[in-house]
Amino acid sequence: MKNNLFLYILLTITILLLAGCNANIPQLNVDNLGDMPEEVTGVPKVVFIELFNTEGCPASKVVNEIMEEIVSEYGNTQVILVEEAAWGIYSTEETSERFQWYFLEKSDLHTPSVCFDGLNQLFAQSFSSKPDQPSGNCPFAGGGSVTMVISETEEEDNESNETVNNANNEDPENNEESAPITVNTNTPDPVILDPQDPNTIFPQTWGTGTGTEGDPWTGLKSAVDGCPEGGTVYLRAGYYQLNKHIDRRETIRIIGEERETTIIRTGNNHAISIYQADNVVIKNLTIDADAQSTGSYIVALKLAESDYAILDNIEVKNAGWNGIDFFSNNHGLVQNIWLTGNGHHGIHPMTTDKIGTHMYNTFKNIYTWENEDQGFDDVGNEKYPEEVLYNTYDNLHAWNNGGAGFTIFCQGGATITNCTAENNGIDGFRLWYLSDAAISDLFAEENGEQGVYLRQNNNIDLTNIVAKNNGQSGTVYSGFYLQDATNIYFTDSVSNDDQTTMTQKYGLDIRGDSDNITLDNCTLLPNVSGDIYNPEGAIVNEI
């Protein structure tokens, strides 16, 4: 195949060299050619070639080598080759626009593509770099394609290779349901394309069922298990039934069409667990784990020891234990997450007692409500609570959870901002064993116990913290509660009770070995029993 392709490209260039430039292509003015030899006259017959390729695409690797050999043979006085990334991490806005200028139809957007002097010529359609890869196309943002299918039932997982071979011999034009699943590799930010695009083929094509709530698609486990490392499984809107535990230890991207319409239902088992696989992406889907037994340690989604992960636009509900476990990951982005009805915590980040893990993560735009225990439970590093982790918590909201709205424990260097906790069974914010943290714009209202509970904290800046009408389970709890906390700075903060029947005991309750508390422009009245309770005589500086 490589030799045939070489001859085809070589013949095309030879024809162009003999024919000269197309009349419709702007002609070069020989007077503007600079220091070219005097004997040169007319328009130089130089073929300009643009080779659009993709990092990691197997077909691109072969075509690149052939084109470079041709240019080397003819020299740059006859052939000029420009290699451009059509998409992916090496592309630019200009190269992407140029590529789309050549190919106006989405169906034509493949790599590799070779374009001569403003004319396009596509070589990817029938190219094959390996016998088991019927198409060398790389239609999405980066990477070669391989083909795979979902077995008809998850019990047939061991027979999936045979199914793949049989499926590749079927004609998708004759039977739309027979088209193989395309799993695309090296896709930095995969998205669902137009469903009418012929290059967008979805996993449920080979699953049983119709994708309705009463007849969901099966075979999702087969798709994920068979996806190559770094590949992507796309899920079209509809219902998917997952009866077996997906236990993955290689990088993968699982992308749904929309969170509200792409629904994965589990059996009474763990749903998706991914370990030791960096750059995982899971987005645009809902996991409904209602079939899991409540109170048993069964989670819906677990990601562990996997750096640079992205969880985005996901809802997890009704898990037997935690909705999401996020253990010992660094540089993760967990954003746009909805968590409800889970048997223990909504989301449970932590490190499993390892130095240098659970660091530089960002948790953003998370909504967690009506979970049995904590809405958001970040344990940090219990074994080494002084370790600086530099995690960020932004725009998080917890309400009507059985335990605390938020627990954030055992770490240094945290940034916590723009968060609310309302009507939770215990504390609104339980912030324990933190150091050197910047905390701002928190609102805690009508929680069962303390509004904001700081324990064993040191060197904490709190700005615009509001605790109102807490202590709903009895008048023994305060808005701000400090236990063994030192160097605590409250600025522009309020802790009071404006209910007809007050429940919040003190604005600030200071206990244990606490000291050096600063209050700058803070309001701590009215409350049931007063503004400050300080039985141990901690130093309080009011500004």
C-alpha cells in the first residue's frame, strides 16, 4: 500500500510539474522574484503542497514520510512542502481555518490530506496502515482511528474480537446499524459532532436495545474495555444499561452528548472505576445508580491516582455509597457536577495517605443536595495534615444533606471561595486541620449545627463570611465556631440570627487552645446568647 501510494502521489506531482500552474491560480510576476538567475523566464513551475496531518495518526506518519522523500528528490526549486496540523495540540486557528477552506463539507475533513497549489486531493479514504484497520482516517481532533464494536451482551465480552472481524466485513451503506464504532485517539478536547456527520459513529450502534428508558442500550462495558489507550467512546443521547463493573487502568475519554439526555444506569455493583491513567476525560452524562444497595460501599464513579483528569458536566445520583470518589489525583479539574440522593457523600476527594498526591486540583461549579451524609467531603491527607496541597474550591453549593454541607480537612494552601451551605443536617462548613488558607464569600444559613466550624486551623484569612440562623437542631450551636484555632482573621463578616425564634447561640464561639483572633468590620449580633463566647480568654482583636 505504501508503494502504491508513493507512486500515486509521485505521478500527481509529475503531471503538475509538466502542466504548470492552473490558469485560475494567481501567476507570479517574474520581476518580483528577487535574485533568481537571468536565464529564468516566464512563470516558474513550482508545485506548492500543503500536507494537513495529525499528531499520532498512523496514516499521517506514513504519508508524511512519502511526501518528504518526494520533496527531497525534487528539491525546493520544484516542490515546496508545508506540513500543517489540521487540528489537535499543534494546530493554530490559522491552520484550522485553512484546512476548512479546502474542504467545505464536514465529511471531507480527514487527515492526512494533500493539497496542491490551492486544489485539494484527499488520500485518506482508502488508506490502511495495518490489515486490521480498514480506514486510516483521523476525522476528529487528532489521532488515528481503529474500529471496534460492542458485543450484543456484556456476557459476550470475551468474544468481542471475533465480532470486530465480522463487523468490518459488513457494508454500512446497506445497513446503518452495521457501521463499526470509531474510537478516536489523541483528542485533547473531544466534542460531539453533528449526528448527521457520517464520521460520527456512536457506540450504541452495536448494543442491544433502542436507547429508550424501557429498552436501554447494552454493551457499554465492552466498548470501554475494548477502547485503545488514549481513545474516546462517544455516547449519543439515550439510556445505557451497565450491569458490570468497568475497571479501567488505561487513559480513556468517555463523552456523552448532553448531561440531561445521556443516561447510564448501573446494576447493584460499582459502576466506573479508573486507576493510574493520566489525562482521563469524562463529560456530558448522567450516572443513575438507583440499583445499587444503599449503605454498602458501592460507588458510581471512582478516579484514583490519575493526574490531569477532567470530570465535566456530570450528574451522579442514587449511588449506594459515594457518588464520586476522587482519590490521590493531581492537577485535576472537576467542574459542573450535580450530586443528589447518594447513600453516603455526594463527592469524596482525598489522598490515600501518600505524600505528593491530591495536589493542585480545582473543584468548581458543584451542586450537591439530599445526600445521606456530607454533600462534599474532602478529607485531604489525614496522615500528613500539614502537607501543602494548593487545591481550589470555587462556586460550590450544598443544601439539604444529612451531614455537613462541606468538610474540607487536612491540607495547606487551600483557596475556598463563592460557596453556600444551607439546611444541612450538621455544619454548613466544617473546615478542619487547614493552614495558610484563603477563604472568601461563604454563606451558611439554617444548618443543623454550626454555620462555619474551624478546628485545628492556623493562619486563615476569612473575608465576607456570612453565618445566619444556624443551630436549627438546638440552641447550642453558633455561627462561627473555633476549636484550637490560631491566627484567624475575619474581615467584613457577619454571624447573626434574624429569626423571630432565634436558634444561633453566639456569633463567635471560641474553645480550646485558640488564640490571636482578629475581627475587622464584623457583625456578631443579634444571637440567642450574645456576640462572643471566649471562656479560655483567647486574644481577640476587634478592629
